[in-house]
Amino acid sequence: MPTPPRSPVRPQRPPQPSPARRPTRRADGRPGRPVRPVRRKKPRWAMRAVTTVSVVVLASAGIGHAVLSSLDADITRVDPFKDMKNRPEAGHGMNLLLVGTDGREKITEAERRKYRLGGAPCHCTDTVMIVHISEDRERASIVSLPRDSYAEAPAHTDAVTGERHGPHPLKLNAAYAEGGPTLTVRTVENMTHVKIDHYLEVDFTSFMKTVDVLGGVRICTAQPLKDRYTGLDLTAGSHLLGGGQALQYVRSRHTDGSSDLGRMKRQQRFLAALVGQTTSSGVLLNPIRFRDVTRAVLGSVRADKGFGTDELLDLGRAMRNFSPSSSEFTTVPIGQMAYAVKGIGSTLKWDEAKSRKLFEALRDDKPLAAARAPRPGAVRVAVAPQQIRVQVENGTPTTGLGKRVDGALAATGFRTTGRPATAPDRTVRRTVVTYDPRWDRSAKSLAAALPGAELRAVPGQGPLLKVIAGTDFKQVTRVRADDPSQGEFGVVTGDQVVCP
């Protein structure tokens, strides 16, 4: 048989010595002692490149994990989810319950007097908001829950007395006083059916520090704002507010007749301005500045145990892509403004159908602004009619005119008394709106619904506006405001409310 051809044999390379044991030879050719290889130093340009890449990576993340890890210990921890059962199903995105309390233990006496913060706090919530961060981290939806909302607290143990309570009605801000963070979360979840993922509690001190370390926050107002209770005194125009002034701005309830709803609008405007200030000033791309801001906040806040470094990184990365137009603000729709509850007083009752639809949108991670219902044909006004209380009087001999005006105003949304009276003067030709000068914006909004009406200031009249119907009355014009109580959700985006 023929011999099969042999495969070509490649010459084998002699085994190479390990670099670490490379032998040397003496002059006579005999092997010498092995020596270690000399490591070459990296050129300086390489070190600079590595440093630059590190900085770029850190900046592209917005913030660094190491920067925030050291801040974790600064957060005071609470357990608002302790022993909670039968919670709503988790939706999409992240839901954070932001609670603003009236805590002021670390504020000096001079600051208390200057900013009129009063004495001992009531240990209740001034602000309750659900902050929803979309799953793609491209949008923030903020829903304000009025502090005077009618709520039903589940069974719980009193945080102060230790007394066991069964389910009972209360105002939403009282849930914190009775059961602390746990009862607050449980009550909000029961009302909204939105599962709260994280809890963040901010007091007066942390709020003021945050604004100050940012260098102030700029807000704009079309009308002068003056409130003798908080000391707020701003002229119309643009203002850079420091921590103390900013606190006055978001706490004021007596600048006009809109009370707590007006205050929530200002809080939303301020948050929009804060987002704009934070995202445009380079704070999120500067780890050191972000650390300083975060330290100012975390040094006097309380948060759940799961809200830590990773969550802060997520929020930082999300906010890095935010702009004012990425944030949207609304207040839960109100169905009844003055809902009387025995033993509690006047509350705000939510509109069940609209509220259910709003919170469904949050659970489904849908933009709220897209669901806003336009109201064509209505005159835009500064104060929503649902916030304006009106007493109607008939100033003519025409029987039933007062009742007709009262009904027409109520159908447009104004809070009429429903009991029109007869004016002392029955010869009124031109319809008159009398008002206390402190409620001038409300008066102008009411006059817009009564074209041709005369505005007449009456100092000391109080928040109840008066309409004296004259013979010139023909009909009531529909009015609307970009307000939480109007439209389907009344959503505004941050770019609509920040300074131009």
C-alpha cells in the first residue's frame, strides 16, 4: 500500500521563559541569576486620558456613586411601610410621597420672628404631593393633595397617646399628627389606590437650606403678593427668593380669596422654578455642587429605609434630562369646596370620577397634560370661579331677578350662597360687584362673568363678594382659569409657569 503523505511538520518554537523569570547569561556564557522585568511607567498623556475619561463618566452619570454613598448616613430613617397589608398593586414608574411638615426646631428665634413662623409646630403636614417619575425617567408628574381634603383614616394606633383608633373621617393633614408617616401613607394609598414606593419628609429647615445653597430661586408674579400672616410682600415682577422668602411664598394662604388652593398653585410654580434652576445651573453635572445641595437637603429630612444612594442616583440621572417642560403639575380635582363634616369642620371633597381617572393615569404611567379637557368659548380669568364666594342681591323691582342671577353664576361654577336677597336700593341700573380690596383678583374674575358691571371696593367686607343686580343684567358669561379645580385635570407644565 502506498504510504499516505505526511502532513507538513511545523518547526516547534522553543519554550519561552516566563517574563517574571527571564534568565540572564554571564560573559562566559553560563546561565546567571534570573531577574524581574522592569515595568515601564505609563506616559503622562495616558494618565491624563484616564483621568479625563473618569471625569466624563462621572459627569455623564450626573453624579457619582461614591459622592452619594457618604451622604446616606445623613438621612434620618423612618419606616412608613411597617406592617402595611393589602396595598395597591404596583404600577409603572416610581411614586414618591413628598410631605412638607411645619417642623422648625433648628430655626433660630430671629428667623422665626423675621419670617413669622410662630411658636410650637402642630406636627401636621402643610404639603402633601405625589411625585411620579415615569418609567423612562423622562417625565415628572406632581399631584398636590389639599391639606383640608376629606379623608377616611384606616384603623391605627395614635402616634402620641398610643390609643387605638378605628376607621374614622378626618382632614388629610391630621393623619400625620395621629399616626405619623405610616398613617399618612396608608391614608393616601386608600384614597388614591396608588402604591407609594418611597417617602420623603421635608421640614422648614431643609427647605430653607436647599434654596439658599442653590443661590436662591427666581419666581415671577403678575400681581403684587402681600400676606400679613407670613410677612410675604412682593411687588409684581421677577424676584430671586432666598430660603426665608421662599418659605413665605409657598406658605402664604391670605394673598387673595383662593386660600389653600391658591397656595398650592404657588407651590407648584415654585417647584417648576426649582426644577428649572437645578437643571440649568449645572448642579447635576457637578458632583461637588450636587453633593453640597444634597447634603443640605438630607441633613434635615426623613425618608424610608429603601430611599438611598441608588434611588438618589436614579433621580439625579432622570433630572439631568429634565427641563421645565418635562414636569407637569396638577391638584386632585375637587367636587365640593365646603364639605361640612361633624366634629371636623369644612373640608374639600374630591370629585370621585375625575380623581379616579387621574390616579389611573398615574398608575398607567401616562402623561397627565394629554388628558386635559379644553373648554372653548370661556373667558380666561386669574381666579377660578370655584374659589369665589358670592352673595347676590336684587337691586331692581323685577321679581325673581336675584334668583336668576344666583342660578346663572352657580351654573358657571361660582360658590353662591343660594339665598339671594333684596337690596336696600331697588333703583340700581348698572350691576355692581362690591369687594374687599384684599380680594381684588377674585372681584375682577367675577366681574368678567358680568360684562359691564361696576367694581366697587369696600374695605373690611371680607372674602364674601357681593353682586347687586341692576336693570342692565342680561346673562352670565362663562369664565375659566388654568386652575386645579377647572378642566379635567387642570394640568400645567413647568414651562408655562416659570419666569420667561
